Amino acid sequence: MENQPEKEVIKAIIKITHYTIFVSLLTITGILIFVGLMFSGRGESSAAETDLGTNGSIISAPTQITSTKSANTIPADAWKAPDAATIPAGKQGDMIRYGKDLLAHTANYFGPKGSIARITNGMNCQNCHLDAGTRLFGNNYGGFMASYPKMSYRSGKMSPASSRIAECFERSLAGKVPDTASKEVQSILAYMKWIGKNVQKKQQLFGAATEKLAFLDVAADPTKGKVVFMLKCQSCHGENGEGLLAADKKSYQYPPLWGKHSYNDGAGMYRLGNFAGFVKNNMPYGATYQNPQLTDEEAWNVAAFVNSQPRPHRDQHKDWTNPDKKPIDFPFGPYADQFSEKQHKFGPFKPIKEAQKNLSI
């Protein structure tokens, strides 16, 4: 009888211990289920709505940022760049290889620290013509040479292929034009000719230029685009769109998207349709036509944000002098229609398209 109180105490301690273990296991199980649900929702459902604070931090959400799944397929007969191993030997092959290197590492030759001349902003042609102009929907050069000479409605005259290269130096590279008869420009042309050696005149190529995305029903929104930029683009291109210089400081590992070292407002990327189609199939890093990471809406909005930021200006009063031939997203008047420069820049573009159809009837 003297040990009975001790036995009761021991029994009570055992019961409390069992209960504590049971409650702990329930708590741990609940936490694991919660964490599992959190992670399983990522990439398939949108984040909670967010907004931007005055310091740029995300505090609440006007847009959905998702990893978008795609059923896009590439046709079996789609254009493919020839294998580099088939570049011929001899002088012609040397020119082709040199031309490819000039496109991939333009800044090393013509940038602020260029070995030939210092006439560009430090970007490389490859920044906009991905993989040296061989990627589908990455502004490839597949049909480039087969399309020239041709009428340029921007300049209003027949233009050779060398004129288009000159325009890229003046606009996308925001610089000056090298001598089009020089070894460098002729080597670039030799490479482009080799890239498109099997392409015929007027042949329609799948994946040429950039994808033409469906128009939004509303104007593209730079504010929503800023959220996309912060979550998807800022880590490579910088908080202020300044890009990231390569280790040698001669060119950019990731190009600047605005500012004095980026493309000017006369470049093709300054047109929203071109930029949106480009980023939809190529950005952020790792995205492809078959596996995009942005929705169409996100692509339009981030294009609106980037192209609303400051950049070098180019006098374009001689561009598209025939208003009937102006692209609907060319943001400088005059126009054949009555829509504003702002709507021609950000949209909505459907009413402009319809108006242009009526004008052509």
C-alpha cells in the first residue's frame, strides 16, 4: 500500500507522455500536409494577387505569374540551320566562321572596347538573333538572304541585305555603320548566306522572326509588366534594366533592356508586337516555343514595361513616310487612322487593325 501513490504518479506520467507524443505527431503531420499543398500549387496555380510598394517590393498582385504549360509542336519539316561541321574549308569557310563570331561577339569588335572600332553600345547581334541567328522564333536568319533585295517600306526604297545590317548597327546597337564593303560586313553576309543556303525565294519558314501573338482586348499594362519583370527578368537583366557585363567587361552576358547602352527607340524591339513575341518563346532563360514560361498577357505586359523605360532616341521622321504602310505598333505618327501614338504603342490593337482593314477597302 505504501507504493500505491508512486504507481499512480507513474501511470499519470505515462498517460501524459502518450498524449504529448500523439499531439506532436498530429502537429507534424499537419505541417507536412500544409507544406506539401503549398509546393504542389506552385507552377500550376497563380500566386496571390500582388502589388508594388514605393520601394519596388511586392506587397499585394495585379497579375498572375505562372509557369505556363504548352502543347506547341514544331513541324517535322521546319527549317533547321545547317550543321557547323559542314562549313566549307578554305577562304569561304573562314569568312563564314568569322561572320558567325562577329554576330555572336559583336562588342568585342565594335563595342566600347572594340578591337576594330568603337561604334556601338556594347550589345551583340546575338542578343536579339539568338544562337547566332539559328533559333526558331528567336529572330533567326533562315530566310534573310532569300528575301533580299526587297522594298523597305521603312526607308521607302529597294534595299540590299547590307542595308539591313547597317540599320541594325544604327538602331539595335545604337551606333554607327561600319563600311558595308568591309571584310566584317561581307563575312556577316557570307554566314547569313550559308545559314539560308537551302531556302528559296518567297519560301515561308516556320519560326521565322518572332511569333505574332494574339492581340489583347485591352492595352498592355506597364504596371503589371513591372511585376513580371521583377519576378522573371530582374535576376539576369538587373533591377534597373542595366544588364550584366561579361567577365572581360567588353560585352554583356545579359544585355541591358533600357538605358544608354540598350537599343534605341528606332529598333525593331521597340515595337511591342516584336518584343512580346520574342520574350514569349525565349524568356526567361530556358523558355522555348515548346515550353514557354510566360502567358501571352504577361509577354505583352512586360514588353510594355520595358519599352516604357528611358532609352536613346533616334530621329525617325524619314521612317515609314507612307502612313498606309506603317505597322500598327509603330509608336510615332502621323498615321492613316485617328488613333493616338499611345494606343499605337500599347494598344488595344484590335480596333486599329479593324480600322486599317476599312481603309484598304
